[in-house]
Amino acid sequence: MSLNNDSVWATCPSDILVLVFKKLDIESVISCRGVNTFWCNVAEYCFEHFNIWPAVIQHTIGEAAFTEKSLLGWRDKVLSAEKWLDVSKVSVSLRHRYNFERAIQNICVYRDNLIVTTDTAATYFDINNFEVIKTLQFEPLNQYFFELEDNWELARINRTRFGCGTGYRKAHEEYMRRRRSPEELETDTVPNAKPCDAVNRYGKYDFLKSISREGVTCVLEHGHATLFGYINGEIEIYLNKNLIDSEVPELKFNLQTYIDDISDENPNLKIRALDIYYDNTRHHLFVTTCYHVFELLLCF
């Protein structure tokens, strides 16, 4: 959709456009971004003024978890996500390598922090300068855990209302076969009460498609793209819209290309986790192996 310069709408005052956009549904306003630069600016003003950027992301991308991996404003987050539509043109380079003595279990990027978890601690790094912010040792936390006994007993309870904000949910008792005596459960069962609306039968069916990728060890969904990590150190990036219909990735590279200086002659390249941080200029891809976290720069 576009307008020629002779159209009255092409030069419509911005305050009139704002009034028109207020009458439209959000999907229509999103479509108006593509008319011309002027309409795009007015639409984005509405998103900012009426604080509906989160709803815009839900309608255009769907997956919104990536917005927690940056300090950028909402508009810049959307523009950053749209860059992934051209991921096939990206250039990759190594920025930094984090080394650990113990095996890494997982990583997580939150705002401008990289959180690395091992079996003994969780370490927080400042992504901008690689410095350790804090380390949480798991050993002192063990005193707050307790072991459950093998044998459990369950007795009838009366109808109960559980507070949940301004509303409530009802939990109804379940009648056991031996109603006058406690019920002994197996060691692998846990007693729980279900809200009454959770046991209703639904008539809606969701059909899912599955894809097969041999050697995949981890998967990361990030905005418009999905990243696959493999046991041999390969990383593939697909656009979500092409993921089912095409087995050819938009971008493919191997971690080995960027770690030639590693001391181990036969490094374990199995990729355990992937995550992404992004700023105004670049995207930072964190690739986790057994004892290292590699920070790769993706320049669009």
C-alpha cells in the first residue's frame, strides 16, 4: 500500500491522522506504517503515546521474550527485530570468550547482563565490559531445601476458595475410593488440587507440525528467527515463516571458525545453549559449550 504525492491523504495533517488511527483496529494501524515515511512516523507516535508497543509486537512477531534482552526503547526493539528479516546478509565475528573451570549448565541474557549457571553457582556478567557483577553460590541455599518422604497421605478437604488477586478460583474435593480413611499414594505422585475451570472439556483442537534436524542440541526462538545449535558446533538460523517449508537456513556457520586459538586440540564443540543481546548497532550471539561461552557479533 502506498500513496502518491498528489493524494490528499499523503499530506494530511498529523493531528487528523492521529484521530483517524484512533478509530482503527491495531492491525490496520500497523499496516499504515508501510504507506510512506510520514504515515509510519505518525503510527509510531500513536504506539508510543498510547503505550501499545507490546500489543504491536504481539501482532507482528508474536514471541515477545526477546524484548527483555536489551535496554533499548520499544521502537528500537521492533526495528532491531525487523533486521533479522535480512539475516542472510549478516557478518559474524568473535568479540569475547568467557572461560569456566566447571561445566556450564545454562545461560540467560536479561537486559545487559549475561547469567551463566554451573552446578555450584550462578555468575552475572556485565556484557558491556565483561566484568563480574556478582556470583550466587548454591551451597548456602541448600539449607532451604528439604527431602520429601516416600510415603504420602491424602485426606478429603472441603470446598475451598483460594484468593487470586481481586478474583478467586474454586477447588473441589476429589472423592477417593476409601472415603473414610487416608489414601496412600505411590512415590512418584504428588497431590494437587485443580481449579474447576481447568477440568472442563474443550472443543478446540490445535494441529502442530514437526520438523526433523539431526544432531540438534539446542534451539532458540528470537523474534522473527529461530536458531539451531548442533553437536558438531554448527549454528543455523531460519526465519520462522520459512522454517516448516524449507530445510535451507538463511545463515549457517561453524563455531570452529572463530576458536582456532583455543588451547584444546580437540575442543568439545557441542552447543549447550544460545542466547542473544542487542544494542543500537549490533546483535550479540552467546554460544555455550561445555566450559566456554563465546560472544559472537552479528552485524547487519
